[in-house]
Amino acid sequence: MKRINMYINKSNHPRMIRGESYSIKQISIICKLTGGCLHNRFGFKVEFNDDDLRASKTANVWPILETKSDRLSASWLHRRLV
């Protein structure tokens, strides 16, 4: 079983103790960020700061299908070819 990576807090977040170790799961719950986002930001770091805990700029990468024709087109594109 893989060891859980712990990261040292160097941020000024009000709900976290400075100098304590936290897992990505704990940080994601406290800061309301996704674990994948934090995993990409931390990389091979040992500690994290306020810049790593900033909110994401975009919530969704792909545009939302708004019109009826867009939804119909998307439904046909999801079908198998054979």
C-alpha cells in the first residue's frame, strides 16, 4: 500500500495550523478545492503556501451546450460508429 504524502503548511489559511502536515484530501476538504487540482499544483513539493491554495480561475474547461441543436449534435457524436 502506498504511503500518503503529507505536505507542510506554510500558508496563512485561518482554518489550518502553520507548520503542521496535511494530506491532499484534508487540504481539499478545508479549502474546498479538488484533489486533482491540488495534486497538479503541489507536484514534488514538500510544503505549500497561499499561492497553492488560490481558487481555480475556471470551473469548466469545455463550453456548455446551450442550444437544442448543440445537444442533438453532441448526442449523435457520442454514438458508436459500428
